[in-house]
Amino acid sequence: MPILLILLLALIIAQVGFWKTLGSILGAIAMIGLLVVLVVLALAVLGLIIARRARPRT
């Protein structure tokens, strides 16, 4: 499987150039990072909502 990724990367570099390929890879990594942050924040908000509903009212 890694050989396929290397061949695909070489093909992309040959087509559009190194810097555009590097930019697109870094952009994809940044999008994954933002997705992880969004999921963590959503889980935190959900946890707060559940904690407030579970707390006994006085």
C-alpha cells in the first residue's frame, strides 16, 4: 500500500509541481486537524448539556 501512495505522490508532483502538491497536502492535514477540533468541541458541549440535565435541582 505505501508504494501506491509514493507512486501517486510522484504522479501529482509531475503534473502540478512540488510546491502546489506540498500546499495541497498541508491543506488536507489542516482540514483534518480542524475536523478533530470541531469534534472535540462538539463532544465538550454535549457533555456540558448532559451534565446540566443530570444535576439535581435544588
